[in-house]
Amino acid sequence: MTLFIIYQPEPPLPVLLDVASITADRILLLDSFFSVVIFHGQTVASWRKAEYHKQEEHAAFAQLLNGPQQDAASIVKDRFPVPRLVDCDQRGSQARFLLTKLNPSATYNSNAPTGTDIIYTDDVSLQVFMDHLKKLAVQD
């Protein structure tokens, strides 16, 4: 499973499968074999809904939006079984396809920094699990 952040003109960069990777100004592309998710941050989604990408002076933004679409299309085209392609926005109903795959480092009962997305779950993060495992390993 791979999560990429999309920046133009650079190639996509891998990021952690963590809720901290979600920001309002990012486009994320998740390939989990059975599904391919294109996730637009809140700012990017609002610009797309305002149709800035259709204006000539925002050609770079149009390229930014087309990059993950082309990458996802090439992934879907070459894979069998054909994965589900999900195009979603931050805090949208389809965002669950991305959120279910992420490490819940920021939850409703953790001390998450202000402005970061949180995942509403009772699951512990990988860091909490590893800390607990270390304590159990060194007990007498």
C-alpha cells in the first residue's frame, strides 16, 4: 500500500500512511491494490469546485489536478482485478476510503495539534502500540 503526495512539476513523493499526511493544500494518491484513491485537501477541493482549473491564468492548477487522474488511470488500466477508483475530497463522504487505511495518530481522545484532521476511532496509533509493546517486553 502506497500513499503519494502530488506536487507539480516534481514526481509524486511517498508520505507516511498517517492522518498527519492530510492537509488542506495537498492532493494524495493512495494505491491499496483493490482501490485507488485520489484525495483532495479542503483548499484544493474548494478551488476545483470554484472551477479555477478552467481559467487560463490557472493552467498550473489544471495540471496539478490532471496529474493524479492520469496516474490513477494508468494504475487501473494495467491491473487485474480492476481496482475501484475513488475521487474524494477532505471531509467528504468518500474520504472514508483513505481514512480507513491511515494510522490514527490523531484521534478524538489524543492531544492532536490544532488544525490537523482527526480520526474518530478507539484504535490506538502505531506509536502507542509500540510503546506498550516495549513496556511488556522489558517487564520482569
